[in-house]
Amino acid sequence: MMKTHTRFETSAIHDGYDPADLLGSLATPLFQTSTFTFETAEQGERRFAGEENGYMYSRLGNPTVTVLEEKMAALEKGERGLAFASGMAAVSAILVALTKANDHIVCSSGLYGCTFGLINMMQDKYNIDHDFSTMETKASVRALIRPETTCIYVETPINPTMKLIDLKMVAEVAHEHDIPVVVDNTFASPYLQRPLELGCDVVVHSATKYIGGHGDVIAGVAVGKKDFLDEVQMTTLKDMGGIMSPLDAWLLIRGLKTLPLRVDRHCDNAEKVYDQLRKHPNVSRVLYPNDSNHPDYHIRQKQMKRGGGLLSFEINGTKKDAQKMLNHLRLIKIAVSLGDAETLIQHPATMTHAVVPEASRLEMGITDQLIRLSVGLEEWEDIWQDLEQALDQL
Ligand SMILES: *Cc1c(COP(=O)(O)O)cnc(C)c1O
């Protein structure tokens, strides 16, 4: 059995892999292979029958991918991790595993654009209904639960409005009804927030973001109970096929080693940029859950180590002004995605949330004036100078 460590920083580096297992190689070897040979036909039979442990074919498991899955399970404090080709492959595999035709899902109001698209497709194709809730109180969640509710799906911090949901509270209500709670933990990363420790059942990640951290991989991960994820592996992962490639797992293993360092620096920079943005005359509102005036600050204190590296702000002006501001930036790159070394900026109404109908978008708080910033690892004064000169031109 692999040694695991209790402290997050040490786990991120050491858990999931022991060099002694593989010729002393310090870095996890990259098993870039599609299949695995059997010594005999009988060994092949035993492996497929599940009577003998061992690899068979990389869609059913790969040693490099296994290391990443074990590391993520250790960091999220779950029994098992499961790796996917993208965050959406993880989200879709988990949601399809938890529902059948005519079931019902309760979701946080405010969802990643493609997750919103997915639940609408599930409604059209399989009559799987959904309701949105701001989940401010136990009663507001309880009121939406029906006999056919099989999943509560929560994003917190919510993209891109940075509203927070009290995960322990939601888990308590869900468990009165034996309904699993799935949390998209992409924005916080396990360094800042661990939903399983708060009583939730499954965590999903777009590992494309903070887990990878270098803007060079699209990948997803889920962590939760072993029985459930074993079942997902044999159904909506293996049979639908959205597996992670060994090379992507290798890059994520490398990324995870510096996750705590990177996320602390993202938070330091975000706090500094937040303080400056608030004072700028062309900025009407800054959304960052780390200020004691933020309506969800008490939730931030309860369940997140720090405020995170993302913030959103509204400018005084129109959609055209928002676009103009983006066009004036020099250092900061206009791009969707987040959690990279580079500071990235995007306009949710026309980019990440363009698929959401206008009425729903406005209900989620995504106005034409709203801009989302993923604060990078550069020197914060350079980030601020660039923002300031662009805002000054409005
Ligand atoms: C990016 C993202 C996803 C989707 O992940 P992909 O890796 O792009 O498929 C899901 N949820 C959140 C919150 C995200 O930011």
C-alpha cells in the first residue's frame, strides 16, 4: 500500500506514487501505451474476470492515470479518484450515472455554461427535469426536492458571479432525503475547499484550470466513494469513453506538486487587485468573496481557506465599453479558462455564457457590463497597471 500524508503540501508532492515501485524514477513514468500484454491466455481471462489485479487496455486503466487519480483522492480526502478527458466529460459522466429518464436534479442557480447546456439536453432527450435554487437556506433547498430527485448539483464559488453556497448546509438537507450532492470544485481547488469533508458526496473538477495550472491540458477529475466511482468507471467512463490520456495525467501530476504555492500566490494577487479595482471610478462593482462586506463572506470563512484567484467586476458603460476595455489590455490576455500563470480576462455574456438565454443569464447576474478576471502569477503591480490604463480609457 502507498503511503499517504496528512499535510496537503506534502500529499500534493508525494501521494499516489513511490519511486521504489518503478526503478527509482523520481518523476512518475509516462506509460504511453494503448494496451498491456498478458503472459498467458489464462492470465488475460483472470484479469477480465476481475480475479487478478493488473492493467488490460488503457481505456480501462493506465498506471500514469492511476497515480493522478490517487493523488486527487488524497487531496480531496475521498476514497477514490477517477480521471476524464475534460471537465465536461467528468460532469456528464457523473450526472448521467446519477439519473435515468424522468428523474429530477436540483442545481445551484449559476452554472458553468456547458453544464447548463448539458442539463437542458438531458431534459429534452430524457425528460430529466431540473430546478435552480440560490440555496440560501435549508428551506429553499428542501422546497425543491421531489420524490424523483436523484441529485443535487452545486457550483461554489459560482462562475462568474462569485456567489457562495454553504456546502455543509446543502449536504445536511440532501442526506435527510438520501440524495447525493455533487460539487464542481474547479474554482476553489482542493487547496482552498474540500466539499467531501463538509459532507458532500462527489467532487468534480475541470483539471484544465488550477489542477494543471499551466494552460496546456484539457482534463477532468471526479472524487468520491469507491463503490460509486467503480460503477462510473465501468459504465459512463469505460463505455462512453471520455478517458484521460496518459500524457495529460503526467502533466497534471507535475502541476499538482505546486498547487498550494500557486494558489496562495493567485490569492495574494487577487486580494491586491481587488483593493485597487474597488477604488477605480469606472468600476461600479467588484465581486470577490473575501471582503467582510460581501454577502457570502461568512460562508467563505467557514468553508474556504482563502478567497481564490478569480474575481469579476462591472464597469460603468455598455457591452461595447466592456469590449473596448478588453481591447486596450496589453499584458493581460483575452481568453476563457482560468487558473493559469497568465492573467486571463473574458466577457461572460458573449463568451462563456453566450449559450445561456438572455433572461436566464440576467437572472444569474451576468450583465453585459460584467467582466471576469483570472488573476495570474505575475507581479501584481504589472497586472494592476494594465487594468488601470485600460479602465482609464473608458
Ligand atoms: C472549465 C470549467 C468546466 C468544464 O471543464 P473543461 O475541462 O473545459 O471541460 C466545468 N466547470 C467549471 C466551473 C469550469 O470552469
